[in-house]
Amino acid sequence: MFSESLWILGSSRSGKTARLIEQFCHWLELGFDLANVGAGDSLAGERVSLRKRRLIAKQGVPAVLVFAANGDNRIELTDRIAAAKPNLAVQTTTPLAFFENEVTLFWPLLIQQLNLPAQFPLRLRPEAEQEFATQLWRPELDQGIAVKMGVNEYRLVRRALDLLLLAGLSGTPIEDLPKILEQGFPNEQENDDSPATNRVTIPLEMFLRWRDWCWQKGLLTYGIIAELYWRYLLPNQTYQQHLKRRYRLVLADDVDDYPAIAGDLFEFLLSNGAIGAFTFNPEGRVRLGLGADPDYIANLASRCRVERLTNRPVESLADNWGMTLVEAVSDPMLMFSLPEEIKSIQTTSRSQLLRQTAEVIIDAVNSGKVKPQEIAVIAPGLDAIARYTLIEILSSKGVDVESLNDQRALASSPIIRALLTLLALVYPGLGRLVDKNAIAEMLIVLSARQVFSGEPNSQTKIEYSIDPVRAGLLADYCYKPDIELPELLPVKTFARWDRLGYRATQAYLEIVQWLSEQRSQQEQHLIPNPVYVLDRAIQRFLWHGSYLPYDQLSALRELIETAQQYWEVDARMRKIETSNALPNTTIGRFIQLLRGGTITANPYPIRLFGITKQAVTLANIFQYRSSRRFHKWQFWLDAGSPLWLSGGAANLFGAQLFLQNRFGQPWTTEDENREGEARLRRILKDLLSRTGERLYLCHSDLAVNGQEQNGPLVTLINAAVPVLAVQSNEFR
């Protein structure tokens, strides 16, 4: 009855996830026996009572293992399964999260097998990974290895760490990395007069030293986790017995975005009595170039009954015009005209394009044709100027904007810079990290206060008691620079302090008094670590009881999570190395790390249950496709850009060398062109499948740098119905 696994094949929005959940519920109704999970027997056909299922759930037996491609998709999939089967406990995860949990759970096995120190493992976030690897590889970096390879120091370290990740996700031994790089980049050394210049091969000793260092310290990166799992844990017979007893049913959504070693895990489960249901999108492959290996995963289809979905539950532009658009891009000489649903916004300069695009959106929302949450603005590369301009224009007209996974350095946020400056004032020895401009900005940000208009249903506003002029005066006259102990002096140090006004003076006095209290407690060792200072400052000056804009709240969560992990690792390092370095040294490194523009990991995803944010979605192609959303209206920004040919291609260095179907083979220009064209076709089909009613191709003749734009979608732009002016009766 349960011997046949299911492989669900379909394009975007074809109902694959719904079919996956339907099949899962069908198996349960037929009598999938949760009670026998863990006994090592094959699946039984006995019906299981609700009472018994609840008892099993309380015992913590995750009979069903459910995978999603990323964290946001996992939350949504969990909600849908819970709605379909509210009384059933399942374990939902992502491939990388599963590997991490398993390595952590079975760490004693790895300690025994690899003779590691007996200590609990601690995962390194990407920003800490970068810093520690740079310190460990300092001898090679000082010898100029980065210069020889033609990259800067930061990029070299990132490349090496990415190669370790790709090797782990593809099931490649670290010892084979130099050979793979030499095979994959054979011409890098031949085309240059100096044999050392542009040498791609990174010494094996660097990789091994980093891995051994992490092992001895009990520190885990995603690359280390992936290798530990496929190379040491999965082949372990003790672990295999636990794995067979724990999971008898596996569900995996969007497996075209999974790494190769996930396929090895599924193969093992299916070979040992488990059944599975998998969804695969040939037009997906969003994470191709980031460790995913869809062609290798597709081999699982031979073990399953293949079911192909062809009809979309919700009609989209792809149903009638998808193939026409793709053919037009492939053959620019094809003469045709596009329907009324596909329009173009064309301007000369990009600044005009941004404003006109925003005005079209505002007019559409105000006319009632579409709601903000039904609109998405998508670009191949969304720069800070475009993001800021669209948010400012739309917000000024009452249209909220949600920016998906805004990958910006934490220090780009004023509230983060203010908190870092505050740290440098609380702890001694950090005076070199503070200047008058930073002090002035800190005073402005920390003087924020909530203002209620008093009108019903009106939003609260944030006003600043210290404006930029008064902040500049206070920084000039009341800030005392000092390498060891910089401080804010009493307000009367400024001879004309009466010019500041009551509100600014009171706000300044509150900041000075708070700093004095924190310094006093720090001197008495009453503050465990700087995370407490940050938390207190947020609650005292920024939180205001209830309200913070979403972007600021996200930045603060990101800062706190980064700081917590940073000091957890610091505590581990001090315990192991018995270092005599002062805590202030660590704080200084942390401040410099964030100010240096390091992009930290995104905070843990959260969702407001039962609430849909009434906002326009703003994202680049990769972010939008990863979120797997659907909108009635889409605006393709910079549609004439050549970046569409590589749109959404967030490729790690050397990723193509680790695909199993062409492992270690050189990546030629022909391969690059062929993959670029295939990627563009997938992008067009995918985005059109996620467009319900209308598509706008937004094009400016000139890019930001003034160059003429003549990308692969220009044919579509010329064939689309132009929007001449927003003042027309377009939406009336």
C-alpha cells in the first residue's frame, strides 16, 4: 500500500505543494502507522487513533520529516500542513538546518570517530567566519597570495570559504580541491607572463588548517557542517540505525534547490524502507550556483512514481503568453505585438524611470485598480539609489513598501551606527573609534520620541528632540575626545547652552546620565557583556514601548543576534586559549567589523500570524523567486539592462565545477553563454507564472552610469503597449 514514493513534476504555481500535502494526508488516511516508527519494521496498514498520535507527538517522535528550500518557505509549508492536519506532529526543516541539527545532536559520535575535544559545538555566523579565517590565514595573506590571484584580501578569504562550502554540499573531499581548481581553470596560468599571477589554486594546507582549527575549537560553519555530515556522520552505522528508526516518511518541496548530499540522504532513506514525496520544478533552479545540484537530485525520480502537473490553479500571464515572450527573446527578428496586459514605461534617464514607475503605482493604488500587496517591483540588480528612491516616493504618498531580504551592511543604518558609538563611550580604551560626526549622529538618533496625533487609527510619529544643528553644537563644545575615556561633558560646558532649548537640553542630559550609569556598572563588573548594553540602550532610547518601523526593527534584531553570537564565540575562545586580551579589544574588533561594511546573516525569519502586510514588494530577481510569491501586477525595473541575462545568478566562485554531471570540467565561454540563455528562459517563465493580470516593462535608455541599455528584453519593450504619461486615463 505504501511501497511507492511520489515524484511531483510541474512548473511554477502548478500546485505542486498542494499536491504534496494532499498525498501526505492521503497516506495518513490510508493508515500510515506512526506507532511503528522507531521499531525498524516496514510500514503497516493499521489505522492510528488520534489519541495515540497525540501520545506519540508528546514523546517527541518526529515520524514525518518535511523539507523546504529555505526558512521562509519552511514557515509557510508548516502552516499549510498544520491547517491540513492540526493534530499531527511533524518535523519541518531546510537541508542546511537539518545537517546542522544532526551534526549537533550526534556530536558525541563525531568526537569518538575523529578524536575531537569533548565540548559542545558552536556555529559561526558568516561574518565571524570571515574574521577568524582572515586571522588564521594571515601568514599567507601577508605573503601576497591575494595579489597573486588578482583579488583583494577580503575576496580571497570569501572565495576559499565558499569553495569549502561547495565541496561539502557536493560531497567532495577537501583534499581534492586543488586538483579540481587546476582542472576547472586550466588557462588561468597559461595566459599570463608570470606563472604566479592569477593562480586560482589555493594551497591545500590553508583549507586543512582552517578545518582542523574549527574542529579543535568546536566551531561549525556551513562548510564544516556539510563535510561532517556526508563524510563522517551519514556513513556511520550507529547513526544509520537511528536514522532508519526515526524517519519512515519524508516530504521535500522544491528539491531542485537542494544540494547533492541531500539527494544522498533521500536515497538512503528510500533504500531502507521509508517512502517519500518530492516536488521538482524544471523552471526553478533558483539556487543553482549556490550549492544546489538539481540534475543530480532529479535521479531520485527513478525510484518514484512520476506525476506531472500541467494546469495552474490560478491563471497567470504565462498560460497565454509565456512561450511567446520566451521565443521573442530567443529570436529578436520575430515580428509580433504584445497584448494590453503587457505594457512598457520608457524614459531617457533612470531617475525619470524611477519617478514615473512610482507614479504609475501610486495612481493605480489610488484608483482602486489594485492593492499595494498585489504589486511587486522586480529588478535584476536593485541598487541602493533605486531602493531608496522608490521607498521615499511611495511612502510619501501613503503606499508602504516591503523590501525583501535587504542585503545591506548593518552599519548603513543610522540607529546601528549610533549604538556602536554608544558602546565606544561606555567601555574604556575605544576613543579612536569615536569622532564628532559620530557623536552628533548618536545624539540625534537617541533623542527620538513618540508623538501621538490624537486622531483615531492614526500612526504614531517619531520626532527628534535634538536636531542636526543642536547636535553639531553639542558635539563641538560638549564632547571631550580621549583615547582612553572619551566622554560627554555637562551641557553648561557650552557657554551659550541656553540656545539649545529645553527639549534638546533635557534629551542630552538623559543621554549623559544614562552613559554615566552604564560606565559605573561596567567598572563594577555588573554588566556581563556588551549585548546587555545594547539591549538596555534599545529599550531606553529606541523602543518607546511599542512602535518601531519594520526596517529598523529588522536591523536591531540583526544586530542583537550578531552580537550574541560574537560574544558566545569570544567566550569559547577565551576559555580554550586562556587569552589575556582585554574585553575592550573584542569590543573594538566588533565595532570595526560592522563599520567595515560586513554584511551579517539575516535575522531569524518571523511572520505576523493572520496579518498580511499592506505593502508593495520590492526585490531583486533572486530574492523574489526564492520567496515564491505571486502578485497580480509586476513591474520589471531596468527591463533593458543586460543584467537580465545573468539575473538572479548569485553564483559562488567555482560553483559550476562541483555539479555532478560535469564535475571538475572547465567552464568555457560557450558554457557561460549557454547557461545564461537557459537561465533567462527559466526566469521569464517563472516570473510570468507569478504574474496574475498585468506586467510593466520599465526601461530607461541610459543606465545609472550613463551607458546605453540594450539588454535581451529590449525586443519585448519595443513590442509592448507604452504608457505615455501617468496623467492619462490609464487606470480610470
